[in-house]
Amino acid sequence: MLYFWQVFSKSIAEVYLKRREFIRTSAIAGAGLATLPHWWQACQTRGTMSASVENLEELFGVTKAQMQSLLSLALANGGDFADLFFEYRISTALRLEENIIKDLSRGIVMGLGIRVVKGDQIGYSITDDIDFEKMKAAARTASYIANAPGRVQLADIRQAPKVDLYPVDPLSIDEHLTAKIGLVEKVNLAAAQYDSKVTRVIALFGDEMKQIMYIDSEGRYACDTQPMVTLRASVVAEDGSKRQSAGSARAARTGLNYFTQTGNTPAEIGAEAARIAVGNLQAVPAPAGPQVVVLGAAESGVLVHEAVGHGLEADYARKGLSNYSDRVGQKVASEHCTIIDAGNLPGLRGSINVDDEGNLPGETILIENGILRGYLHDRISARSMGVRPTGNGRRQSYSYPPLPRMTNTYLQGGQSAPEEVIRSVKYGVYAKAFGGGQVDITKGDFTFGVYEAYLIENGRITAPLKDVTLIGNGPEVMRRITMVGNDMMISRGGWTCGKQGQSVPVSVGNPTVKVSEITVGGTQA
């Protein structure tokens, strides 16, 4: 892996560094231009890395004929299938704390992953040196998974279809660094000025531009340029011995103009985190034990993601490791539940023009009116279960083989007004903002931390609650959903999903939902 970076610790100043200038400066500081591989010269002469994806063969310094040669080598010992995944990624990250930029980094990652599939077995090899001889060595390494030469013939190359879900001009990675510093300054100012009880603010900005190129032994060829921007606030508020923290974030596959839109501005992000932290200073202990729980719109979709979505990823389901294994066509949830994974929603953090196996994303209905309809598939699970891939073959980077992964997963809206859902509860908990969770996929058991929650009394939201966790079993909770609001929203937060050591960006969504019973972890009996 090639990774060039610089770190600065200074007060806010006029700092401007375009991508090409940074690449050149960082390379000289690191190892010197003379020691860089041949693809570097192609990068230097292209001007901007945000050129159209048709130029990716030039970027990676490899022709289609050479790619087919690598596939032939990968299949030299047999195997059913082989593919190549090229990646180039450039990213920026900065952190403002105590009114100064504490960290600023910019990095480049570039490499190739080669996969050979034999039945359910995978041979996988990587190289971060984009030199044809090194790539050939990686192909030979991946080929050792098989031991029966000459079984597969390469198909003619054909361009895979692709949508355009995130047209961006200009890319954030090409914008002035001062514009990005301005964003974290505004987050910091809004949070700090919200209330005198705010004692600490951390503002973080990150962006990236990832270019991928994929080709396989069946002739599928695909390219994509994937932008991402993220802006976060982390706030601590104190009042005497009381101390509370909260966070807020916005993320999308778009450019810096995203942060000029209502609801996404730096001032709103900073103020939102401060509001929750300051409000929680007056929070009362959460009631413990089984409770009626109303899940707020948008962020509570993390419960659907963790408690249900992972169990519907086909690698778990087909191996009998999921609560939902062998249950297609059966009722697995309340009739109020329709759960969808859609990687084709424009601009969202979890959206993709093409998955990491060259397949189009789609809208996959997982559960419909409580009935299980199917799973999320990559190529291997789809072939094993006799269905088509759903466009959910995803990987963290070229260093990993793809797995079935969620994209944008949500519970579809229902018929009830959100106010009606709240009014129907005599006593319970309203869980609005979630900090994440974990799940035992085999059993479906989950635990979630809730950092913004309120008591519901006689159909009204009253006191804020602290130290709230939700504990339960995913399939059981889905069966206990009794009302679904008509206010489904996709969270704009910077959600990242981890699985088997790989992290990928995702989005979650939910309407207001009433669950007749979830165990609430709290300190009040």
C-alpha cells in the first residue's frame, strides 16, 4: 500500500493545497520521485485525478489485454471463476479541537486484489505495486486454491451497465483546503456558543475520492468514481459534577455544496450535538426492564440494520448461521414490517453505481408485510442458492474479497401519523438518536446505546433520559411492532458497518415505530 501523508498542528491560517500539488510535495518528502513506480508518471501527467473513468486503464497502467492475461494466470490451476479489483483512493481528514487544527492528513492508497473461486473456496492475493510482473506474481498466488488446470475459458470483455447516482462537479477532494477548514470552524463556533455549559468541542471533516476498475473471467468490466464527504461534531457539556457527551454527523456521496443545504449546515451540526449534550445534563435515570418503546424516525434504522439486516446477508443465511436461514416464504415479522435494502438511492452514503463485483445495485425487498422474501447476495452466495446477485457484493478495499453487505437499509413507512403513535403510549420510552449497536447474528440478540431518549407519559414526550440501552432479539422485536408511522426518513449520519474485519459506508432509515415491548437497560427500577 502506498500511503503519503502530512500532519500539521497550527492555528487556523490560510492554507491551500490542491491535490496534484499535495501528491508531488508528499512524494518528495516521503521517498523521492525517482523511487516511485511507473504509474506515478501517469498520475502526474493527468492533471486532475477526477477525470472520467474511461481513463482508469491509463491510471493503473494496464491494458485490457494484460488484464485478461492476469485472469488466465489466475485460472491456470483450475478454478471456476476469477476477477481483478483495482483501486485508487485519495482522502483528506482534519480535526479541530481547542480552536486549533490538531491534525490534518492527506493520503493515497492504490493496489490490486485478485480472486480465484473454486466452489465455496477463495484464493485471494493482493499487490500494492502496480507493476505487471508483480501483478502476475499475485495472480499465480491466488491460483493455488485450485488444482485442475484448463477448465475455464475467458469470455470476451463487455462493459457492464452502470447508473449515475452521485454526479459531482467539482469533487470535494479538488476544493480549497481553506473551505474545509471553514466548515470545522463553523461547527466549532456553533457548538461552543450554544450554551456556556459546553466545555469541549471536536469538529471533524473527511472526504475521499475512490476510483475502482473491475474485470472478471466472464468478461464483465466496470469502472466507477466514488466521492464521499463527512462532517462531524462531538460535544461535552458539564454542570457541576454532571457531564454528558453527544455527537452529530452528516455524510453523503456528493461535494461541499451539501453543507450549504438546510439541515446539513455546519451550524446545524454543531448546535445539534450541543443541544443533546446540554439537554442530557437534566436527564433522569431510564426506567429498567420491559417497556413500550417508540423508535424515532431516521436514526433508529440502526436497529433494523443490526438486528435484522445482518441476518439477511446470504453468506450467513446459506450456511445456517442466521435466524432467517431456510425461512423464505415464512412469516418472520409483524404484518406492519416491510424491510428494503436499496443501493440505488441518489447521493446517499450507502449508495453505489456498481458493486465491487461489477453488478448494478437494486431495490431488494427482504421482508414484505412480515413475510421473508429473500436475502442480500454477492456472486458466491447467489450461485450457491440458485439466484441472481442483488448488487450487494462489497469490500472495504482491494485488500479484501467481497462479501454480501447492506447498502441503504430501511423499514418502509406505514399509515399512522407520528403524533398518533406517541399518543397511543401511556408509559414508555421514546428512543430518538442511536450511538450504534452490536448483534449476535446466529441468535439475533442485540444491544444498542441510545444517546437521545425521552420518557413518554400519558401520550406525551416528557423528561429526557440518560444511560439508555435497548436489549432484545431482532426477530422478536420485529414481531412486536404494532404501529408504523408515515414519516420514513433516511438518516444523514456517517454510518459505517463492520463485518469480518471489513468496514463499508452504509445508510439506515426508519419511520416512527411502536414496539409493544423491548427490554430497556436503565438505572431506575
